[in-house]
Amino acid sequence: MIKIYRYGEVPNSEIFARENIPTSVEGVVSDIIEGVRSGGDAALRRYTKEFDGVAVDSFEVTQAEIDEAFESIEPEFLSVLEQAAANIRNFHEKQKRTSYIINDSDGVVIGQKIMPIERVGIYVPGGTAAYPSTVLMDSIPAKIAGCERIIMVSPPMKNGKINPAILAAAKIAGIDSICKVGGAQAVAALAYGTESIPRVDKIVGPGNAFVAEAKKQVFGRVSIDMIAGPSEILVVADDTNSPKIVAADLLSQAEHDKNASAVLVTDSSDFAQRVAEELERQIPLLPRAEIARASIDKNGKIIVAENDLIKAIDIANEIAPEHLELCVDNPFDYLDKIKHAGSIFMGKNCPESLGDYLAGPNHTLPTSGTARYASPLSVDDFVKKSQYIYYSREALGRVTDKIAYFADKEGLTAHGISATVRFEKE
């Protein structure tokens, strides 16, 4: 059963603790990366056979396979995918940055240019965990940024194909190429390149512990979006809410995996108890009841800040959750008080699942408290910036002495000389 804590009556270290199953995969992942780096496609085939139980001849998904998958999807779901894609595009178009130039001083021009990252790799989980929503969320911002080539990797199912829903979403998003490979080996292929899979400049997308560790190990050779931990939801709710609805919202994340975290922070002890009872009623009814049960028992908690909704929001800021539901009347009255959260769901009619699928804001979010300094995936993640400086001879002459003086203070004489030498007589 979910644990209930009264804020101030137990140590904060206990309230904010989170239990995760330790998974030591560092050595295994390191071996896989080296295997792919040195062995290329042959290593990919070996690992795909070993880990996925599938023999793959050609990694690249053909246009015929994509079209066949697209035709197999029911029209109603295609319509929903199209609507989600349109909403995601509409939201992320607003994030586009523009280059700028400043020339308000004689002989001086400075500026910044925004350029897309050329090649991006997108990892999409496959098999039983097929998330076409992730395809849309991770690729559409890259398209808007203007990335030259987007390569998607996803593990094949037992029949050697990629889940049709994933391929349909990829076609709607306009992904350039798709490869049937998953796990740490797919990350390694994107980072180093093989005969079939080109090397990319950045890798984004969620995955299991092996994928997360692989992204961590190849970071530096390529850029990555983030090291994502298990999914999280935190609900701030007062006793005007329905316990049934709040319990359902908590379980929407608890069903992800056994390490997921579902937290309620409320200002009412009575409401806390009613939600706890409702969780016990709902969990056995879920198809993924075993996963939800483990998540709630290990990482589920209800924190009571009696009669103090502002303190409840302070607690939410301390946890800095991936998803934060603000289930109160007039939620915009409290928005400025939220300092740390990946995505904020405002009011009583905004379930976290709305953001997962349809609303438009990105669902690739910072986890494990990293919302204190990190942001949702956005167009910014797919661009890079260069700055430039132009000085005329006259403009440089006006500041040469200052450059030399500054350089002398840092003990870097040659820095100063590189400026002053331009004005010495031959």
C-alpha cells in the first residue's frame, strides 16, 4: 500500500527518498560499444540475434515496409497521429530562434548565427514498449530546426519488423531513414557509424538501462539529450478533487515500470487516506497491475502538508518532478510559485496523458530531480550557435591598449602582442 507521510513529522530525507533497483550495466555496455565500434554491421547482427532473438540481413527499413505498415493502421488512429503531429508542430514552431547582428559602433560588427545540427539519431523503444508518440515528439522539433538528416533506430519485433505504429508515426513525421536495431548496440552504431548506419552528431530518445548507459558512455563523441531515469508524476491536489481521478492520474505513470515514481502532495489528511484506498481498488483492475503494484509499493507516496497548499507547492519544488499536475481551482494563481518541474499540467481537467499524446508540448522531460536545471526537449536541442566578430583597423586601434593591458593582467603576453603588433611599423 502507498506510504503516507505528514510533512514535518518525519525527516525530509525519508520523505524525499526514492528507491531504485540498482542496475550495474556499465561493463556490459562498454563491451557492446567496443564491439560495434570495431565490428560494425557484423557485431550489430550478432547482438541483435543475442538480445532480440532476430536474425537481420538488412538493417534499413524499406519504403515498401513503411507503406505496408502505414496501410495496416486503422484510419482512426492515423487521424489521431496526424492531429498530434499538427499540435506538436504548432507548439514547437514558436521555439525557433533567429540569428542576430549588432553594428551600432563604428567599424564593429558582432553577431550570432543559428544553425541546425546536421545529423540526428532518434532512439525509439520497440517490441512490447512501442511508443509512436515518442517518434513524433523527438523528430518534429528536429525537423523544425532544419536538421539535414534524421535517422531513427528501433529494435525489431520477433517477426523481424518494426512495430507498424512506430513506422506510421515516422512517415507522418518525415523521418529520413529507419533502421532495425535497438539496445546499446544501436546507440553505439549511431555514435561511431557502421557500414549500414551513418554516424550522427546527436542522439535523443528514451530507452532502458542499457540504452541510458550507452548514451552516457558515448557522450562527448556525440551530443545527447539527457540521461532519462524512470518516469515520474507528482500531483498537488486539495480535497475538492475526486480521489478516483487523482488515483487514476498517479497510476498513469506507475504502470510504466516498477521503478516509476507516483507522488501525491495534498493539504488534507482525509483526502490522502481516500486516495490511498482508491489506489488499492484500481490497481488490481489494470492489465499492468504487477508493474503498478511494485511502483506504488516502492516509490509511491502521499505527503500531507495539513491545511497549507503553498507548503504543498514548496514540497513539489523540492522534488522537481518530471510531470507536475496542479489539481486546484484557479491554477494560474499558483503558476509563478512552481519553480522546478519538467511539464506542468494546469487544473483539474488536464491529465498527464494529455501531454504524453496530444496537447503539443514535448513529453521528453527531465527526470530524477534534474528539472532543477534542465528543460524539456525542444527545437533548441537540435540547433547550435556560432558567434562572429568583425573590427575595422580603426576600431581595433581604439581598444588595442585595453587588450594588451588585460592580457598582461593574466600573464599572457602573446595575447597582447597579437593585438599591438598590427600597429607596429615594419
